[in-house]
Amino acid sequence: MKKIIASVLCFTMCAAMFAGCKSGDDNKSSDAPADTTEAAGGEGDTTVSETETKTVGDGEIVLNVYAMSAEVPGMIEEYFKRNPDVASKYKVEAMVSSNDNQAYETKLNAALAAGGSDAPDLYVAEADYLLPYTVGELSTFAAPYADFIDDVDGKIATADVAKYVQELGTNADGKLVALNYQCTGGAMIYRTDLAEEVLGAKTPEEVEAAIGAGSQNWDKFWEVADKMKEKGYAIVSGADDIWNVIEKASAQPWVTDKKLTIDDNRMGYLDISKKLYEGNYTNKTDSWSEAWYADMKGAGEKQVFCFFGPCWLINYVMANHVVDEATLKGKYNVCTPPVGFWWGGSWLLANKDAIANPDKKEIISKIVEWITMDATQDGLQYAWANGTMNEAGTKDTVSSMAVMKIADGSMDLLGGQDPFQIFVNATSYANGNCKCLYDSTINSAFKDQAKAYAAGEKDKDAAVAEFKDKVAEMGIEV
């Protein structure tokens, strides 16, 4: 046990050390939609600036839950409301902390290592830092779903859970230890007015033909970019918008067997970002900046044709800025992107020590199944997709493709368009092969060098060399 605690504390210290070197927008986490979402129980904004606690139920058996937002605790609260007998038997003590500067990870890791009655029984990890808990040092704490849920394979098949969701939630022994409740396959979110003016395209299908949807290359996208530029419009807000696609479309992880690999897609981003910058195709914004938000509502330097993202980008980010006709509400549509990708998501894990307790095992089994693989109209995902679990009626894509096929995804921001089938199709491109244990730090280092190269501060060879030096400092062979 002492060795495990020492390893976990070392891992936590290293994560915090690398976090201090990260750029501001990365500290917000490009894979962290949960920090911008609404609570499942209708509590509004779940963003937390410091540690908060939430208690649900008044029973004698205590279940400890760790999460980076109030989203999952809100789901559990809804489950308790629907099952009053559970609320009288169990009490959930939820620790909710934002992950700014790895704050949530640090608290979660320490609590897992310490064990005991205060240890997390259920905990949540986002895509950006999931792998340490599924295949890394911290995976020893996660219980295989098959150890506490009957017929896992059958239920997953019935729900038709997205493949990449399962891949990322599988441990080194091939056992499933985590599932996501969201579907985060990405689409192209474009301005319908600019599409009609510049391309003569009135439907998503016509826009898809123009941009080479599903081609897995950027050739026709650049043709559209030139046409937008001629009219004085930006194709995207900034290079970050393309990075989110390329990073998840890569066929290989950054690191395999402690050795660096620069996938062709990632290497190609250097030239794409430079072309965007030097060709004045964008407004040169960074993701999660005020300028980025301004572009969403048409208040930037140039009008922006498109953004790339999953459904959560529309409903939990753009919706905060695109609020009326004057800020482009109803003037966006969604279509299949040129290159398939995914972005974000939150996975739910159970502590194996909690599963060893029969009382806790019973409720954990019910909660996890209800959130992650119940494809009925009584399950979490059906309500989540249809927007019936929050006061705002916010809809979202879910990991069950079976639910997605029967849910109503029509949205006012999209002029009434129902984009769910497009997001279902987008999920077919998603895979977990691009992920590794060091993504957060390596992505940040690579983007920093790409930005410097694009701005003409150094040549490509120097940018790549400095990137490799940063990676080598992590003890990875380059």
C-alpha cells in the first residue's frame, strides 16, 4: 500500500508541475465541457471556482462521489428523486471541484490513495485526463463494470454505446472500467447566411458537398476558405478551431512505449496553422477567449463562417453568446465535417473497494447502469438527450446511439434543425487511438510551438526541435 500511495502522490506532483507550464487557454482544458454545462437537476451553471460539497439523500449508508462539476451529482440527485426508497437508505456526499491547474485531479488522486471511509466510491474523469485512471498508475483503483453490473456486454450492445467511449474506458487487461454518458463526436457548425451568400448553398447537404464532408482531407475546405476570404470573411475564428479536429483525428498517440511519435495529422497542423495565419484566413483568436466568443455572435473583426465541435459546444458554449437574432440565433446549422473527430466527455468510474461492500455495490450498480447504459425512456440518457432534466431544456448528444435515434434534437439556435443524426454519423469517425497518458502536457507544448511557427517567430525545424526538447524533459524518448 505504501508503494501505491507513493506512486500516486508522485504522479499527482508531476501533473501539477507540468500544469504550471501550461498556457492559459489549456488550463481551461479543451476537453472539459462539463465545466460549462448545466446541472442535470436544473441547477444552472455548474462551474465551480473552489471545492463545494453536495449532499443527496438522508440514509445511513454513505456514498462518496468525486466530480469536477455538479453534473454527475445532479444526475444522482435525479435518480434519488425517481427512487425515494433509495434516498431513504443512502446518502451521497459529493465533492465538486473545478480542475483549474489540476486542482480536481490532485484532490481525487490523494483521496484514492488515502483510502478509508472518505475515499471516493464513484468518481468522474474527463477525456483530457482519463487514461491515468483506466490504464495508468491510478487504474488499480477502478472496478471492472462486469464486477458489479450483470450482462454488461449485452446492455452495451442494446444501448449501442459508441465504440470510442468503450475503448477509452477499457483497462490494460481488456476490462471495461469506465463509460461516458455523452456522445462527443464533432461536426462543422456553420453560418447559413454566409453559406448562401458565398457558396450559394441553402442546405447542409450542399455545404457538405462544398467543403468535402467526410473526405478526411482539407482540400475543398481550403477552396471555401479562399471564397470566404474574397468576401472579407474568416473561414474559422482561429487555428485552435482546426487543432481540435486534427488532434482527435490522429491515428496514433503521442507516446507508445515511452517513445514519441508525431502523427502525420499533427505534423500537418504546423503548415495549416501557418497558412491560416499568414493568409489572413482567421481572426487569430484562441479558444476560450473573449474574442472567440465574440466571433460566435458575429461581433469579431471579421464574420466567421464556421466552428468545429460536438453538441456541447453549441448548447453549453455558443448558447451563452448567441442569444437572439442580433447575435445570430437561428443562423447556424450543422453538417458533417471534412475530417472526422471527437472532443471531450466525462467518464464514470467505481472504486473497487466500494464494490467489495455489498450495500454500496447495490446502489453503485444501479446508478452507473442508469447513467451509462440504460437506453429506455426511463434512463438518464433519454432525458438528457431530450432536455427534460434541466430547467433550460438544454438538449445534448449521448453515448447510446439507440437513444440518439429516438430523441428529438431540434434546437432554436440552429433555426430548428435537428442535428442528432449528423452527430451520430460523426461518431463513426471517432476512435480512442489518438490518446495517451501525456496528452495534456504534450498538446500544450506542441500548440505553443505551432503558434510561434505560424507567427514567423521561428522556422519549422526549430519549432519541432524545441517541442522535442520539451517532451524529452518528461523522460520520453524522442
